[in-house]
Amino acid sequence: QVQLVESGGGLVQPGGSLRLSCAASGFTFSRYGMSWYRQAPGKERELVARISSAGIRTNYADSVKGRFTISRDNAKNTVYLQMNSLKSEDTAVYYCNTNPFGDDYWGQGTQVTVSS
């Protein structure tokens, strides 16, 4: 079955950095695009970044553009989200997402808290 496992979240001070990882299995990873979403308490889940299957094309939410970088290593079946210059408004649960068979699949999420 499709399985997505996020890791790398934690507590960081404003201006700090974190790198999130999502380990994928159960499908041919290199054939599908991947996305990162986030959800803060009381807010809708929002798309943060996405990357094409070969890692050539990427796009980002305006709120993170220039600070976050999505990348992937198809040999390791892993997608990453490098987060720099973190702000308090980046605090959320971050989720990995893919849609290889016509349905959305989600990881369990990893908590990112930006606070001094």
C-alpha cells in the first residue's frame, strides 16, 4: 500500500531552519509529483510546495517563496522541504501528499513550531 512518513519537525526559533523529509513506498515514486501541505489550528490545509516527477519543475505558495525549497531524491524515494528564515506564521502540522492512483494519500504529519 501507499505509505508516506514525514519526519524532521520540531521547535525552532524565528529566523531558524528545518529540513523535513517524507519517505515514500508502495508506488513507483519517480513517476509522480509530490507536494507538501500544512495546516495550522483553526485554518484550512494549504498547499506549500510541489515538485514534478523528475524534480525539474517546482512551485510554491507566495507566503513561502524565497524561503522554502522542495527537492527530491528518486533513488531514495524521498521528498524534502528545506525551510529557512522561519516565521511564527509557519507554525503548523506539515503533510506530505501524492496522488498516484486517482486518490490522495497523506502522511501522518510532522509538527513545526516556530517560537522564541
